[in-house]
Amino acid sequence: MELFQNANNCTVNLNIESSVSIDDKREILRRHFQFPSIRQIFVLCINHEMCPDERNTIHISPGEIESIISIPKLYAYPLCCYNYVNNETYLQRGPRFFIQPYEIMYNDIKHICEDDKLAYFLFCLILLSKSNEFLRKNTADNYFGLGSKQYNTLLEICNKPGFDSSLTIQLKHKISIFSGIYVQVLNNGSVVRLSNQTTLETIVRILSHQHLDLLIYNLDLELLNSVLTMNINDSKDQKIYIPTQFYESVIDRFIYEILNGEQMHVARSNAFNHQPFVEAFVNSMNNETYGLCFTKNKDNKCLLTMQLKPILHVMS
């Protein structure tokens, strides 16, 4: 982002002919190998020098590099390079990692969540924290910044005890283990985030299979809008399918956000591309209880008029 801080205008060309070239991909991969985030790495095939510490050497042949950069339509290539260099498991896979990186990362993170409930608990805490940022000053004493109901639900999902005085210490240790791979520690250690969008989306997908309501009511609104879909066919594309029986929960969340001044964010949701949901939403909004009114124009698009009345927040 530093690149754009002093720019008045920025043009992004998404034309396939203007995509990253072979030479660009080779240079991006080379730079990631030169400057890994979590350890010293010397790559023999790049600098052609014998490294001083054989244990820190990754032997990758020029042929492997050429195989990687020749893969067409690489998914999030710079992010893949970062994950590849900083994860021993991915390095062992070689060029195969770049063919299906999302699926590989998803499966690896899923296995971690299944085998290590403390790691799963940490990932979910970060995901459900405000702006997806976990503040390390939070402890078990204040439910790690979550509401008591959300916190207890999360404990149940992750098979953790109701109150454990050592949980705070255990989480700090787990953060140090995953730092640079699955989590980022920022602001001199005070803030913890999931390391990248793929990790975040993976935890969303895993949690959605266990407690969809928890996500609908607590996930950051912008993130919720980007991942949910009412079309089951879209769920194959890293989207979270919302069945009809959960429409009421989504509507409740949207009402809550509208009443708190977030109507523009609500209006951007792709849920409104699905006619049955639009109809359910319009019916709910015309209910006098909410003091809101939705009507449709000639193009069948929703128009919101607001006449707020004193009501109780549906998510209090």
C-alpha cells in the first residue's frame, strides 16, 4: 500500500494481456526466496553460492522454478509465493502447490483446526473480533473481547473448558508458533490478525459448517457481505451458502446494521441478487415493528425509506 500513498490517481488494468509476465513471476518468486519473513533462507539455484549453513538451505532447481512460473492463471501469485517460502509443508510439494494453492491451504488449515482445538479457538477469536483484529490485551477475564454468549458458544464449538486461567498464556504461546505463517502480529505485538485472506476465508468456511448463526450475527459486515451467497451454485467458489431457514437471521443482522447507520453497507450485499431473499427482506421491512419501509421500483430493485420509531435492537 505504500506504493499508492502519494498517488493522486491509479489505473488498474485487468486485461488478461496485461497480466504478470513470466519474467515478473520469476522475479517475484526470487525476491520471496531472498527475503523470507520468518527465517534465513539461501537458495542455491538463485545465487549459485554455497550457503554457510546447510540446514537453512532450500534446494530448488531452476527446472522447478520454471515449472512454477509457467503455470497459467496462477491464483494470488505473490501471496502463494509468500506462503510457499514460509511453510515447509508447501515447499515439499514443489510446483504442485501452485496448481491448486487454495485447496491445499484450505485442507492444511482444516486439518490443523481438527487436530488442534486451541489453534481453532485462536483462529475463531481473531475472526470474530472487531475488524478481524484480536487485541492481545484481552484475556479470558473479559471473554477475549467477545460478548459472553459468543464466547461461550465458541468454547463449546472448540471443545474448550468454560474458564481456564491458563488459557490466556496458552493462546499467547500459540500465537508465537503461528506468527508469520497463519497469523500476523502487528503494532509491537498488541494486535493479531489472520495472515492472509485465504486463511480468513478458510476459517469462515469451517465455522459456517458448525455454527452458521454465529457467523451471521458476529462476522464483520463487510466480510459477511463478501462471502455469503443465497445461490447454492456459488458456494463452490469460496462462498458461504445461506439456506432459506437462515434468511431470518441475515435479515435480523441487516436490520440491526441499518438501525445503526450502515444502510449503504447492507445495500451492497450480494444477497439482494437473489429474488427469494429480496422478497423475504421486503416483507420484513414493511413490518410496522421496524419503522422501515422497502418498496420496489419498475426494475424490481429495492428502495429504502426510513421512518425510525423507538424500538429494541434485534441483536441486543
